Amino acid sequence: MAPATLGHRQSDHLRIMRLVESAYSFIQTFLKKGGSFVAKIFQGGGEKAFFDLVRSQFEIARFFKPKASRTESVEIYIVAIGYIG
């Protein structure tokens, strides 16, 4: 899933965070114990609080920026492994 981006960083950040939070709500109902969650987000201020929530419910949670991503890009991934629930 991906929202339509507008080219306005703050708006794009809010749109993707809303989508990621919806996906996270979904996995809390359907993801089995030990499962994994990966989400691409845009940095913009709200990612820290969301990451803290994810980290509290998974054994391992990390931010990940692929080498293929441009340095100036605000995209980053949250990778979480070992769903505790």
C-alpha cells in the first residue's frame, strides 16, 4: 500500500503515517505470535512515537535505510520481528 504523494513533505509524512497506523491496527488483529512487520515511512516527526509502539510489541524492531535510497530521501523502513502481541 502507498498513499498518493503530493510533493509536500509534511503532508506526505502525515498521509503515510495514517496508512501505516491503519496497517499496524490490522496486524494487531491478524498477525500470529512470532510474525514480522515491515513498513516504509517518510521521516517527519511522528515516526519516533510510532516506532516506540512497534518496539514495545516485537522482540526486535529497527529503522532501516537501504543503500539504494538517496541520502537526501526522507524514506526509511521499520522492520519488526517476533510479534509478542
